[in-house]
Amino acid sequence: MKLSGWGRYPQIEITPLKPAHTPAVQSMIAAQANSSLGLSGLVARGLGRSYGDSALANTLITTQYLDHFLAFDEETGILHCASGVSFAEILKVFVPKGWFLPVTPGTQFVTVGGAIASDVHGKNHHLDGSFSAHLINLKLMVASGEILECSATQHRELFLATCGGMGLTGIILEASFQMLAIESAYIQETTWKTHNLAETLVLFDEFQKTTYSVAWIDCLSTGKQLGRSLLMLGEHAKKEDLAEGLGEGLQTAKTGKLSIPIDMPNAVLNSHSVKAFNSLYYNKIRQKQTQRQVHYAPFFYPLDSLQNWNRLYGKNGFIQYQFVLPKSSGLEGLTKILSKIAESKRGSFLAVLKAFGKGNDNYLSFPVEGYTLALDFKIDSTLFAFLNELDSIVLDYSGRLYLTKDARMSEATFKQSYPLWEQFQKVRAQYGAEKRFNSLQSQRLGL
Ligand SMILES: Cc1cc2nc3c(=O)[nH]c(=O)nc-3n(C[C@H](O)[C@H](O)[C@H](O)COP(=O)(O)OP(=O)(O)OC[C@H]3O[C@@H](n4cnc5c(N)ncnc54)[C@H](O)[C@@H]3O)c2cc1C
């Protein structure tokens, strides 16, 4: 079967292995070691929501069978589950009990294993860090087939390499993490409309104590309006503040039934359609500031209501280009990059800006204190050359690209921007992972 990441590039012909229990995973890893193709790579695959080639390899082990909850402590809110459990399933079971995920990406269709391997961040990174900050421990099957418990204090180096390590240290089997107590399933949302990027960044600073913040940027606006945005802020709504008619207020979302049935023809998505969409979206609110109470699903997962939305970009697929720039160079670097994008007339419906708090000690986790911008670009014959130019600007400003979105960065760009890659490799070598766990991405990046 043809398989790809969410960006649908690259695609490979492969049938993933679907073990039914843990001893089967052990045998699969052992078989890989004995095969003459031993160096060709094996990694785990969750729900395939990484965009590029990190969950692609010659041997893929799906974590579908690891779909069970193991324990939950109602006093402390610590959840212990198998790594193939999805965030959607966790929300379905735990929101009605008054618990939410401590950190969540912009889709609920990710597994716990995938969230750890990418060390995902959410709209609260500036206060709460990334997913690994809430992990108590995890169980990892390493190259020998042995299962090791890792945490910030136990096999610490393996823990630091595994969180954010893109599946390259072994197969995560289980994890325990801290959930967040909530009084309702609703978010008190405030939206600010800004005139330009400088104003957006000032507001990010002003509202740095607000739990959730994210800005949608009109990436085709230019001149004095460059970077004009809608900045969305959110707090979990308290029970006493809920609007009437919401009952107990802890109901989960229904999954969207709308779906894109075919690949969109290339002509549908162009600078004119994106410009028209951006203008409509930016002007959907007239006032400087609006407020509403909104269910967590449209607040955190607006794209989940449209299944297969990745087909909108046509059959060649798309690249999600996500980079982070340190805070000190944020305004200048973002201005340069947004100007270049507007000049190129390459539109992106999605242009999402977030503020990051301090980074952590993990060797390959993406966040550093500053600003991260994510943009979707349809693939055409000139896109990669254009993205190489953006890479140079990102490097000039001491930034880097997010591995879970990457499908094309060069080895040199990666090694320059992830200075702890050699320490990461040392730990992999120590546990025999270098010769066993490899993806198309790790091979491209020289890992
Ligand atoms: C619409 C959308 C919005 C998103 N928003 C955000 C966001 O806001 N913030 C953010 O950080 N990310 C975001 N992402 C990216 C997503 O959170 C990550 O790519 C996540 O890792 C996907 O999880 P998955 O289960 O689909 O993993 P996969 O895509 O299947 O795999 C991703 C990586 O994890 C490894 N892996 C998976 N399971 C295991 C395991 N059990 N053991 C070891 N390694 C494993 C794979 O080998 C691979 O390297 C978004 C993605 C989409 C599609």
C-alpha cells in the first residue's frame, strides 16, 4: 500500500507490520537485526499525523494493539496508558470526569507515543512547556528487545533522547503523565484583531500569563499591514461562568463527518483564492476585540471537523514549514520571512504563530524561547528551492525547523540548528539504536 505522512509527501510502497502483542514486537525487532537489510530502518508508527517522512521506513511497526488504559488515579490525575491510545480517546473518557490533556497539538488524532516522540507543544507552551514536561515515566523497548523504564531520573539520558527523538531510540510501549483538572469542556475565548506583526508580538507579551494563545496571520498582507493577525486567547471556563443551557458542561465533541472526497485540482489553491480567503477570515470580526464561550474542540482542533483536509492541496501533497526564532530576533526575522512569502505570492491558508517559553533538556525537542510560525505550502516544481532560501534566513537568525513537520531539510541545516545531535547519537549508540531504528528522515539527516 502507498503510505505517507499527513503532507502526503513523500509516499512509499509499504505494508506496515501490525503486532498483536508485545512479544511480537520483540520478534520483529530481532528479525530486523538478523535481516540482510538490517540497516534499512525500522520505526514505530502511530496515527501518521507527522507531516513528512519521520514515520516512514522499510519496516514500520504500528502501535494499534497498544490501545488500552492501564490505570488512573482520581486523586492525583495521573494517567497510565499504552502508547497507541489516541488523544481523542483520552478526551472522550476523561473530559466527562473533569480532566483534560496537559498539552495538546492542533489535532486530537495523535497517539501518546507519537506525542512523546515529537515532544509536541500546544498553545500553552509559554507557561506549561511541551508534552514531556508532564510525563512521569515511559516504558521503551530498546534494540535488544529489553523493556526499560525511563524518566527524568531513571535512565535519564535515554529519556532525554526519546522525548522529541522521533522514534529513533526504540518503541515506546507505555507512559504515565499528569492530566489537568477542568471544571468544564468550554474555553473562554478572547480574540484580538491586530494591524500588523509588531502589534501582534506586543499583545503576545502583554498576555503572557493567559494559558492559551495563538495567532492566525494573514501571510499575504504587505507594507504597513504585514503580519496582521487574529490573536486568540483562551482559559478553561469555570463551571459558575458557563452560559445557560450547557448542562453539566463536561460533554465531549462529536467527530466531524465532513470529508474531502477527492484530491483538489491544482488550480483551486492559488494566490488569488488564498488572498480572498485571508481577507474574509481577517474581516470575520469587525471589532478590535471579541469574546465568546467555545467548546474545546473548535478551539483546539478546528481542522479535525473536516476529515482528509490534506487532500485540499492536490495530489502532489504539501509541506508544512514550521520554524522557531529566538525571541530577541523574532520581529526582525519574522518580518523578513513574511515579506519573502508575500513577495513570492505563495499563499498559505494556515499561518499560525505561537509564543514559546523556555526550551527543555531533551536532545532534539524543537521549542526554544521565542516565536514559532507554521505555514502550509502546496508542492510544485519551485517550492523546495524557495524553502531552501527560507532555511538560510532561519539559520541566520539562529532558528530551526520542527522535525515532525519536516520532509526536506538538508543534513547540514539540521546539524547546524540542533547542536545536541551528537549527544543524541551517543545515547543511540549506547543502546544499539543506531543500527536498528531508522526512518527515511533520520537517513536524510545523517543520523
Ligand atoms: C492538523 C495537525 C495539527 C498539528 N498541530 C500540532 C501542534 O500544534 N503542535 C505539535 O507539536 N504538533 C502538531 N502536529 C503534529 C503532531 O502532533 C505530531 O506529528 C505527532 O507526533 C503525531 O502523532 P502520531 O501518533 O500521528 O505519530 P506518527 O506521525 O505516526 O509518528 C510521528 C513520530 O513518532 C514516532 N512514534 C510514533 N509512535 C511511537 C512509539 N510508540 N514509539 C516510538 N516512536 C513513536 C514515529 O516513529 C515518528 O517519528 C499537528 C499535526 C496535524 C496533522
